[in-house]
Amino acid sequence: MTNTSKLMKGLLAATALTAFSAVSAHAQITPNNYTAAGTTVSNTFTLDYSVDGVPQDQIDSSDPTDPNGPTEFTVDRLVNLTVASDGDNTVAPGATDEELIFSVLNTGNDTQGYALSVVEETTAPDTFDTNDPASATAVIQYYVDDGDGVYEPGADDGAIQTYDPANPPQVAPDEMIWVVVTQDIGAATDGDQADVTLVADTLDAGTTNPTTADGDGNSLGGGAENVLADGSGTANEAANNGDHSATGSYVVASADIEALKTVSVFSEDGSNCATIPGTPSGGYGVPGACVEYVISVTNSGSEAATAVDAVDVLPGELEFVDAVFGGDFTGGTLSEPAAGTDCVSSACTVQYSGGTLPAPVAPATETVGTVTIRAIVK
């Protein structure tokens, strides 16, 4: 009878592990509805028989005083959890208070506490750390999911709570918390990536004590024993150790800007100087010639450059004629002196401000915005 009971208990744990593999942290949470740890499972039977056609007294194992009374075992504590990333976060260089979201789902059969920690990964594709300045640490907060498996901060998932290692979150079976890791990005360039791992360690409910596996063998009766059945999410923890982890990434998307200014002779005799673009005739930069300055701004990054502000002050040897902006610049305004302004007696400042230079869209590899200025050599 004892061996049969042990077999039943082993099958119960195996079924729990199989069911867990189908759970998704980012869809409707499907409850496992496991039998609670510590539950006493009692079973009885009856036996009827006859001798020479005469019915005999029934054997009934429901009498707890009978040596052949009910068989009983205690449902042990299945310790299982899964941590998952809710997706990467595209950020700008120097951004502050950027968030990565993780879920922690209790797939065991008892309430557990969880110690939460953050690991800054250092191997490829990680290229920089987010602990800026170097002494900074990540801020960890969390929401308690309302049961639908959808991240709804400040709404159905209630108010945010700050993680306190001395008072860790308590999570019931089939319950999930959303963990928010907040960090500053610091110096980074387009395409850089910072990989951040959240590790959740299982604690005995209501304590800060790590949950450990039972080490003295299976005992059918008495209190629930701990069976660690977690998998391994990253190299920061191991399977069947009461912990799990997942990695999320800050991916830097930035404008990659270069600027260049060129000068050429548009027409030696100054003709058609106010016609932009017009057809250049070239020649020499003699007095009376029309010269053309072109400021070219190139974006080869993955994000738009905004609030573009290009300022050009013409030298006193020139007389301002006209200016325009174009190319891939959008929006913005151009301020310029009046046509014919003598740049020695009045500041000839041409300024393009408030514009945007979008990021290139494949198959293009860059966008180019221009500011064109014409002037006459005095």
C-alpha cells in the first residue's frame, strides 16, 4: 500500500510539470488549479464477498481505527515559476527613467514570496551598461496583475508598488506580478544595446528565506515537502533551483548626423543669382560674381533628427541675395536678411530652425537636408 501511494504522488508531480509547459505569461492566464500544498488526500474502499453462497461482513476501510483504514498522503509543495520579458524598449541616447517590463508568474501550488534582482549583462549583443552614473542602481517596482495576463499599469492592475527586499511580494498560485525596471541610458550611439536580466528567487511565504528542496526523501504524511520544478531562463540561474529569469533589452535608436558646407561660383557675371536652383554657369570668383554656399546635413541613423538649427553668418566681402532650404528637411522656418544687404554694414545671418530630418527608409541608407545661400562678391 505504501508503494502504491508513493507512485500516485509521483504521478501528480509529473502531471503538474507537463501542464506548466503550456502556460503563456503574455496571454490570458490559464489557471493550473493545482491541489493546494498541504492538502491531505484520503481514500477508502469496500470489499464484499460470500462463502458457500452466504454473504459475509463487508470489509470497509473507512474506519480510521482499523489497521486497514483510509490511505492518506499529503500533497507536497510544487515550487515553480516563470519570468518573461514583455519586450524590448527603443530609447534615445541620454534618456532617463526608461523602463523594461517583466512578468513573474507563480505556477506552483502554494503562495510564495519572490526576491527580485537585476543583472547587467556584459556579453554580445550587449554593448553598454545602463547603470549611469556608474554608482546608480536600477529602480524595481511592480504591479499585481488582475488575472487577464495583460499589462495595465495604473488601471486594472492597480497602483504601482516599490519593491522592498525586506517585504517581498507574495504571489498566490496562478497569480502574476508585472515588474518594472527603471534605468537611465547614459552615453550611447545608434544601434547600441543594453541587455538587462530580471532574476526572481522563490522565498518561503511571508519570509525572506529562500525556498530549498526537501532533502530527506519522500514522506507521505505530515507537512508538505518542497519539490523544486522550475526551469532555467538564462545563465544567471539553474533549473530546479527555485529561481527563474528573463532578459529584456534597451535598444538605442538615434540620428547619425554629419554636416558639410561647400562653396562654388554660380555665375561669374552675377546673372540669375536669385534663381534657386537655376542653372550654374561657373567661372571665377571675381567682384560681381555670384557664389553659392550649400550646407548639407546627412542622417544615416535609425531615428529622425528634430529641432534642427543651422546658422550661417556671411562675411563682409559679400552682399546677400537669397536663401532656401530643401532636400529631405521637413517643417522649420528660414530667417534671412533682405536681398541686397551689404554684409559688412549689417550682420548677414541666415538661420534655418525647428526643422526635422527624418531617418532613411530602406533601401535608402541616408537622408540629406540642404540650406542653399546665394551672395554677390563685392
